Amino acid sequence: MDVQSTDCVSGRRFLCIGLDRYSRVSIFLGSMELTKIDVLMIMILMKKSLLSVVSLCCLVLVGCSPVSGEIGTANETGTINVVVGVYPYAYMVETLGGDRVSVTNLAEGSVEPHDLELTARQVRTLTTSDLIIYQRGFQPALDAGVEQSQTPRIFDVTTVVPLENSGEGTLDQHIWLDPVLMATIAEDVASLLIEIDPAGEEHYRANLEGLITTLNRLDEDYTQGLATCERREFLVEHAAFGYLAQRYNLTQISVKGVNPDVEPSPGHLAQIYEEVELRGLTTIFYDNSSGAELTPSGSTQSIADDLQLRIWPIDPLEQAPTQQVDHHNKYPDVMDMNLWSLRSANGCP
Ligand SMILES: [Zn+2]
């Protein structure tokens, strides 16, 4: 082909349009002449690329802005939106923050925190919150939600309090039943609230002092109340009291494991019967809380019947409180109640 454009012939231009002597248009890519099909394909590809660029811009400009807007809205109301996975952290944040915080407990009502499933609305709440407090490995649905969340501050409590092996091949997550560990966690939560809302620093520090005083008082009561007892062993349905037992030199014997859904094997039941008789235990504790109104499981009832044990409630503080209990005081109130029950079961004067 005789092309008039010298640029095309010399290859100085990568893409150019040339005219032959009959003024027919030819398109060249480098020195290669393109067919009509080639040109069409290039146009489609260019159009697609253009669309991709436009889509990307839309995602950045439109897709991201509502999320930022919602975080902004939370701040405009003057309250920090905090999401927690289990009740004791709701108590903690409300005690530290008061009116400056708004807390969402994902395991509210009768939801069993171990079996937490997130609704679409809760997933959205995770994304728009200012702070998420959770324990990695405790609630798989929440772990997944946290990974997708765009919340700038996420506090995994287990990074501050290393979890211990439950003896069942899993980690024991029930750290909130140890008031000393709660105090450690409270220090970090207060620091995070101050970071998010520096204007409230004085408020948070004063409340932290109050909370630490409460937790120290509980620790002293437990230490003294369980110092001299007839027995150091106690029998529970759900192995939620491992950290508490370790702190106050008690031994927890449990019907089920750290996960209350797992039923005991015949071998494990035989061990329990042996321990109860050997230690002279009087009581079998079952999980109960004002929020859940749980009943003893079939295996707990059978053990109690067979061994003539008293069935008594103990609260692992996993359920949110009901209206009858003052939300702000429930954690220490329940801890007091649990101490009274343990002292009674173990013959502590
Ligand atoms: Zn539990």
C-alpha cells in the first residue's frame, strides 16, 4: 500500500491514520495495517477500559462516601458508637463513657454469645461504628464481620489478655469473670475512648478510676470470701469459670466444656461422679442469668438426681440483663451473687 503519511511509514507514531492515493483511510498500529475487525475490537476494548475507569471513580466517589458520611454523622451527634460481642464489655464501655457513648451489644436479649449470628443490620452497624471490642476466636460470625468492617478502631481484647488453653484443644474465652483481668482491659478501653474523643479525657479518666475501684473491691471480696473454705472444687455445667478459679485458687469441674453446646461423654460423666464423691461436693451449678432464664440441662439434672446434689444458678455474664436489673450495676451485682453462691456451695465461713 502506498501511504501518504510518512509518520506511519517510518513507524515514528505508534497509532496513526494513513491515506492511500485513492484517499482510502487505513489505520496502522506501528507498521501493521489494521483490518476493520481489528479496529472494531480496539474500540470495544477502549470503551470497556473507559467504563472501568468510570466505574472505579464511581466506587471511590459514590461507594465510599456514604460510609464516611455515617461515621461523620455518629461524631456529629457527639456520641461514640461502640459495638461489643458480649455483655461485660457493654457494661465496661457504658461505665467509662456514660452519655458520651452509645453501645450496641450484638448478643443482646436471649442470644447465646457462643452461637452469635449477625443480621444484615448488625453487619452494617459494625461498618459504621467508631470502635469494635471483641475477642478473636470467641464468635466466628463476629470475626468475619470484623474482617469486612471498615471501622477505623478495632480492639481484640485477646491481644491484651492472652488466652489460656481450656484443656479441650480450644482456648478459654471467659476472661471477663476475673475482675483483675477486667481492670487491665478497662485501662485499654479508656485509652481508646480518649483517642477517639480527646475532649472527654477528664470524664473518661474519672470513670476509669471509679470502675477500677469497683473491680478492686470485687477482687478483695473474692480473695477474702474464698480464702478459707471446706472445699476448693466446684462443679459447673458450663466451663466458664476457669480464669476465676485460677485467680482465687479454686478448681473448676465442669459437666460440659467451654462451649456449652457440647454434651459430656460417658467417660467424662464417670469422672464427674468420682470427683463429686471424693471431694464431698454439695452443689451443681447451671448457667443462668436474668437476661436468659436458662434451665439446667438434662445431664445436669441427672447428675443432681443421682448424687443428691443441690442445683443452683450461677451467671457466666454472657447474657445481657433484663429491665429489672440496673444495666450499669449488673456486672458487680452478678459477681457479688456468684461469690455468695460459691461460698455457700464450698462451705466458706
Ligand atoms: Zn461461655
